[in-house]
Amino acid sequence: MAPRSPRVRAGLLGLGLALAACLPTSTSATAADTAPVAAPTAEELRLDRAVPREILAASGFDAVAPEFARRLGAAHSYAQARRVVAREGSALWRRAVDRAQGRGPAGGELSRDDDRPLYWARLAMSREVREWEPGFGLSESRRASLAQELERTSRGQTDIRYPRGAQAPKRVLVTGFDPFTLDRDVRISNPSGASALALDGTVIETAQGPARVETAVFPVRWRDFAEGTVERALRPALRRVDLFTTVSQGRVGRFDVERTNGAWRGGFPDNENVSRTGTVPVADPASQPQWTTTTLPYREIAAADTGRFPVYDNTGVTEIPAGGTDPVVRPDGPTAGSSARAGGGGDYLSNEIAYRATLLRDRLGLRETLPGGHVHTPVLQFGAGNTDPATGAVTDPEFVRNRLDIIAQVREIVAVAVSGAAG
């Protein structure tokens, strides 16, 4: 093609400049579409304390959020940003699982069984998403969507996959929780989350043959549960598994297999320091039962020698009897027509995940064929000389031993459950 003359080029340039003067620039147009940066959450604010920083540095996870911020900052569109968030969230989950299972470098002196690096690194990434100001428009709803994508991918909720084929192992799903009550002691670890990291993708040998375990971790936040995070994560999996158990930290010195779950929120503050009291909010509340029950082989689990902590078949609940007004503790389960005030696992989010998972099982028509329920672990305790949150160390040998013993016993309970359900 022959080049244009200087006069033609000058004319076209002048026309372009005139048009540009009449139009807003792309930067100013998109900046107007960007929602204001929200304030950090109560969880994210705890990142500025010394203990979370120490945990991240002692595991090598302190570099996760800065690297994530660099890659997110290189995104030039919402679609690119979403791909970055999904990729980096999944990478964080895989890194935490690999560390817990002895693959790759430990990254520091913190023991590999520790679940806390995942928790604090995720929050650091979440704060980056909240504070990010891209050059393109980012509405409040799209920022929230990025945050939700980070939550799902970094918790293993998008990574639940089982081998296919007639010779495939039994398929087991186990869930855990984040640390909680962090304003009481910011050093806290949750053995259910540690168990999830230790068991994800592993094969357990049982009396009925091998069982493949897949896991996920859930937040300790009332709002996420009300928004359906449990059902979104578990619904695709429950149709494909042979057994599931939700797991959380419960009582001191004991495991409990919770026989009954109640449709009641007791209001204890969550990790955002928010309280919620009332009936557990679910879809189709008109058909919502007050109680759901375990279909795990609880007798076999309680009778088996699974580790150093005793395991109880816990049948107690708190109810308001039919026609009554005051709560009554029932050691042998609810009575007909009663209203729930606490399941065997209480009235907090551990009871709620058990209620939601077993209600989902029942609504999917799987109650008679799918063993599932809830297991409470012992409270994870620090060593006798390390009980002061203000002056104590973030870890100690007894703390690590307790967590390793709980993880090992969760593994044995799952093996007994698989064998007992098949027997």
C-alpha cells in the first residue's frame, strides 16, 4: 500500500484530536465505574498482629500475598483478574496440602501439620483483592465475585475429584474449619482444618479395601453459611461419594460422633465478630425439619480403638418440647414435635454444617444409601507452660503432638466408618 501524503496524514491527525477532545478518556470512564475500596474485615485486621506475621514467616507463606498482588496488578481486565484469582487460590490450597503431607520445602521451622499458614495467607490475599484499584472498572459485585472465587479455590472446594472406573477406591469426603475465637487467643489452630490438609487426596486402607479421601475447609462466618457456601460445595460431591463426614473442633479431651443436628443458631460471635440467632436459614424453609440425624455407623466408630482420645456416641440435644416455651436438655435425643435449640454438636457453625450437610443428603434422596454425619475432635491445646496468649509461643512440642494425634485419629475414624458402613 502506498503511503499517504503529509497533508492527508495531518488532516486525519487533526480530526482524531478533535474527536478525542469531545470524548472522555477510557481511564476516566472506567474509574467512575470502580466501586470504592471497602474497609478491611475484622478477620483481615488481625493480620497486623505479631502472631499472624510470625506464623506466615515461619512457614514461608509470607511471600504468598505480595506475589499474588503483583500478578493481580498485571491483569488488564476483569476476565484476566478472575483467572489470576482462581489460579492463585488453587495454588495456595495445593501448597498447603503439599506442605502438610511432606512434599516440597517446609519453608521454615513451623511444623508441617500446621493449618494456620493457609488461613492467614488466604486472609492476606483477600485483603489484596479488597484493596486493589485496577486501571479498568471494577464494580462492587465483581470485586465480591473475585473474593468468592478466592474463597472457593483456596479452600479446596473446587478441587474435589475422584478416580473413575469399576476398580476405583471407595470415595470419602471430609470437611474441616478455619481457626476461630481468635480474639481470645490469636495463636489458635483448628485440628479439623489440619486434618483436612493431611488427608486430602490420600488413600486409606480399610477392612473393605482402599478409600480415597477428598477434603475442603469452610469459614467460621455466619453470613457465608446463610449464602449457601456449604450447599454449593457439597451438592455436586454428595451424589458421587460413598461416605462423608463434616469435622470440627469440639470438647476437651474427647471425640464425639453427633447423633442429632438442630435447626438453630445460638448466636456465638463468628470470626467477623458477628452474632446470629434464630432458625438456620435454608432454601424451602416450609419443608425444613427441626432435626436431622447421622447415618454414620456411630456404634462401630465409638467402639473401635482409633487412638488415645475416647470417642463418644453423643445423643444429647436441647429442645423446646411441643407445646412448651422453655428449653429442656434431652440426653437421649429430641422428642416428637419439639423445636431445636441445640443439636448434639451445640448451636454454633459446627452444628450448622452438620445440619446443612445431612439435610442436603436427605433432600437429594440419599438418606437410605449415603452414610454421613458429623465428628467433633478434641480441643487442640498448647503445652502446660504455654497457655498465656499474650506471652506464649505460637507452637510447642505438646501442641504439635496433640495435633498430630488428633489427625491420626480422624484418619482411623474415617477407616472405621467406611468399614462399618459397608458391614
